[in-house]
Amino acid sequence: MFSFNARKKKLEVQKYLARICDLTLPNYAAPADEERSQERHHRVFPMMVCPWEGNMPCLDEATFVLTKDISLGGIGIIANKKIRSGELLVCLWPDENVSESPCFFLGKVRRNSRIGGGFWILGIELMEFANQEHQNVLDVMRPIAEGLLTPTAIDTE
């Protein structure tokens, strides 16, 4: 049976969400003192970051984050805690079908801002593909990086 009350409630929700969409931009403008030369593409998937100090990852500070956007030179992330390091080891592993092993990059934090609700937004400039140059150090990161893989139906039972 058709309900005018349910439709009215749904329209109220749509109106509120439309206002939120109108108030937020899909790509935030660069800060006034920064010029962006690369286009950003919205992509959301989990990744891992870990402080990189003295050519070594700080394993006890590795954490999972979500990507916000990607450009050809870097990546924007959203973290649920403040990342205190200026240099990071970034780990991407979108799917075992794409790559047999995780992809590691070394990067520099270019932006680190609190956005409320206990979340932080970071801009990371990726400087180096680390898989080949630092392979012996990165082998210890693989078990942690496996947390990025999508669970299979068998794993969730």
C-alpha cells in the first residue's frame, strides 16, 4: 500500500542530503599558499601507513587508513588518529589478482589537518617505489599488509 507519510519522510531525507552535497565540494580547493598542478581522482579503499625512520619502518605505529583521492604524484588519506611522522611507508594492495604482493612507497607528508570527529586528513607526496630498494626490510611488513586483502567467503564463515 502506498503511504503519503513514508514518501514525505523520504523527501525530507533527500532534501537534507542535497543540502549537504551542495555545501561540500567533491575536491576541496588547495590551501591558499599551495598550488595544485595535478588532477585528483576520488578513490576509496583501505591502505596502510607506517612511520619511516632511519631507513626502517616503525612497525608498532603501523595503522590502516582510507584513501580519499589519488593523483599521479601522491595520495590523500583519512586517518582515525594523528599521524606524527613526516616520512611514511605507504602500502597499497588493492587485490591479490592485481598484484601478488603489496606495493610499498616512501612518501612525505605535505598536509596533516584535523577534520573533526577524531579524524585527520593527510596529503602524502609519494617519492619512491620501495619494493625493490628496501625488499629485505619490507618482508616483515607483509603479514601486516595482508590485512588489506578483501576477506573471501571462506574466511568470513
